[in-house]
Amino acid sequence: KVAQKAKGILNPKLGEQKFHLARYEPSPELRCFVEHYWTVKWDLRGQEPYTSETLPHPSVHLTIEPTGDHVVGVVTRKFSRQLEGQGWVFGIKFKPGGFYPFVKSPVTVYTDKVLPISELFGEAGVRYATAIREASSQERCDEVRVAHAEAFLRSLSPAHDDHVELVNHIVEINATQRAITKVDRITKACQINKRALQRLF
């Protein structure tokens, strides 16, 4: 499991009473693409629905739930989801730039969009979604789902992309070094010119 506390969840203390969130590390060979796998489960039977709100990170997610499967592009505003009854969602959170090697098309076309997995991954995506749903009846279903997710991603044979590592290095610098407030400082720290940085992002 991922030990670090999740960020971006609004009203986290109330959320902890309404749903359970768990996150799992990817294998070393997929770590350059995937930030983590995650699952949310809730049981609000006999209770009022709860609206979960988050401030999203600039990442693409693949999500599977009992009634749907989706590619969720980068969300540029607050994300809200009403939870009611009993349910679950299993997701793959890609690192910034980490989704591109799987689709080889500009990720900007998915910004603020939600698409069925089959639209991008065809029958392979449908089989993956089915396997995730069928894991619900198995013991240690989260571990089984993570194994299915890893097998699915490996089957797509993404090529190693140095750009992904550079993007995430720059993102990490911005997140951890508060002294960096200008683009010029980023270009100097990463030894990259401004135009190359613009193209990269």
C-alpha cells in the first residue's frame, strides 16, 4: 500500500466516515508510467447520499466500477461525485505524461472528458474491465485487481519514454521547492531551454 496520505480530498475527516480509500504501488517496471492504483469503497445503505469533492492532480485515470468503465482525462476544476447506496471504484492514476505512451496521441484531447475504455483500448479494455468486476467475489480482491491492472498495462507494451521521467522530475521540483516561482528557475534547475519546456508540457 501507499503510506503517504492522500491529498486533494476536501472535507477529509467527514470523508473518512463515508468511504474507504486505499492506494497501491505499481511494480518497478510500470513505476515510470503509473503513480498508483486506488480503490474507493462505500456502504451508505440507510444513510443520506454523500457528495465527495476533490481538487484533482493533472493526471489521467482509468476507472472501473460495477456499472461503467472510463478513461478520465485531466480535470481542470473541482471534481464532485455523489456516493449513495453501496459501491466501489477501482482506478489507475497515471503520472503526468505517463498516459501518453499507451495511446501515442496528445493527451490534451481528453482534458475534462470522460470516455469509455473500449473507445481507446477496444476488446482488450473490455476484457480488463470485466476481470476487475469479477474480482469482487474473490478474497483479497484489491490485490487481484492490481494484478489484473498490471497485466493489462504490460500487454499494451508501452515504450520507455525519457520525456515522462523529465516531466515528473519538473513536477516534483515545483511541488517541493517553494523558492522556484519563475519559469527561468525551472529551466536552469533542469538544464532545459524555455521553448523545449513549453513543447514538453
